[in-house]
Amino acid sequence: MFTISSGFWSQAADALADHWWIYLLIAGATVYAAIARSRALLLFSGFLLFVVMTVQVVALASDFEAGLNAHASASTSSLLSKQ
């Protein structure tokens, strides 16, 4: 089963959330590329946005997986203590 290392992805997502200016910079580059009709800059800023959002989604999935694992282990331990 594929397991995501939650430490790295959570730290990356926290770093991106703390540095909100990265999103502003990417949005500014996208708007500039659209106005200047620069296809290369538009593709590059789109790629950057894709990378940043991928880190956010993977971190969210990692946190969700950690929550499921914690819930499963708590449920298992409560079932074992009842026996």
C-alpha cells in the first residue's frame, strides 16, 4: 500500500501557507502573461501554480491519512480492551 510521509508534505504546505506572496507572485505572472500574450510565461506560471497546488493537495491527503490511521488504531485498541 502506498504511504505518504506526512512530515515532509505537511511542512511544505505550512511553508507555502506562511509565504502567501508566492501565490500573489504566480497570479501576477499569469495576469502579466495574459496581457502581454506571452505563451511561455503563461505556461511557466501555470506549471508553478500546478506544483504549488499539488503540494497542498498531497499535504491534505497526508493529514487525512494520518487521521484515518489514528482513528483506526483507537478503534482497534477500544475493541481489544472490551474483550
